[in-house]
Amino acid sequence: MQSGLKERRLAARRRVFYGGEIFIDSELPSVDCHVKNVSSGGAGIVIQSGEPLPSQFDLVIRKTDERRHAVVKWNCGRQFGIAYRPD
């Protein structure tokens, strides 16, 4: 790890490989994703398509049947770091 990088996460993330769905609007189809890591405060996801995502959406993690309101904190191509918003 490079010493110049500062960790900005409030909670440590654990690596996972879960299927997920992103819900943007009730009238639009969901967007499939892979959840790569999770913490109590957020997650790292990779979307299947190259379509842009809005800055806020709902994420459903299929394995845990968890639905969270999310806000995008960073993205790099199809990879996104999200923070959970309070309900």
C-alpha cells in the first residue's frame, strides 16, 4: 500500500461477491450489479452495463435481501463506491 494514500472510510469493508440490483425509479427496469465489498456504511459495486448511474439510488443485495438507499461517492468506469444514506 502506498503511504501517501489516506483511508477515508469510516468502517472497514469486507470482501464479498454478491449479486445485486440497482433501483433508480419505479418505472425503470433495475440495473444488475456485483457487490464486491461491504461495510456498515457502504459498498463497492460493479455494474454490468456501461450506462451512467444517477448519484442516488436504492441497492438490493440478493444474498442478504438487504435494501439500502445509496449515494455515489466515486466511480471509475463501471466501478462505484457508494455510501449508505439513512432511510
